[in-house]
Amino acid sequence: MLIISSIVAAFFVLLGVTFSCGKGGFLIAGYNTSSPEEKEEYDEKALCRATGCLMFAFAACTGVVALSDVCDCIAFLWVGIVLYIVVAIGGVIYMNTSKKVKRK
């Protein structure tokens, strides 16, 4: 389990670095399928940076889940799962309401 968690965390970090550089907008679900008119409502670089921060937060959540395996403590697993949910909901709300990301 620890190896899988490490691979997933590394993948999130890799995506975080890619998005933080303002690249990879085509990988963002919903944005890549939007019409050109809908894409004009968003600042793609700001959206990518926000998504990059979200990926780093998911990597940290994965680290908490991995810590449950290292310490053999189920509490860390539940904390990690709750953190995933909170980070995902908070990230989606931020990206859809922030004046930095959404232009209109």
C-alpha cells in the first residue's frame, strides 16, 4: 500500500508542477470540453495554477493516507479521506467563484 500511495503522490506532484507552470489546460476536465465562448470566461493560466495547488494538496492528502499504513493507525486513513473531500469541494468552489480564475 505504501508503494502505491507513493506513486500516486508522485503523480499528483508531477501534475502540480505541470499545472503550476501554466501548462496542461487540456488536462482539466470540464475546461477542455468547454466551448470557445465558455473558455473565454476563464483565465487559463490562473486556472492551471489553481489546479496545480489542488494537485499539491491532493499529494499531501495521499501522504496522510500513506502515514496510516506506516503507523498502522486507521485514524490517519479517515483523516486523509476527509481531507480529500474537503480539498476537492473547496478547490471546485474556489475555481468557479474566484475573480482571479473566472473573468466574468
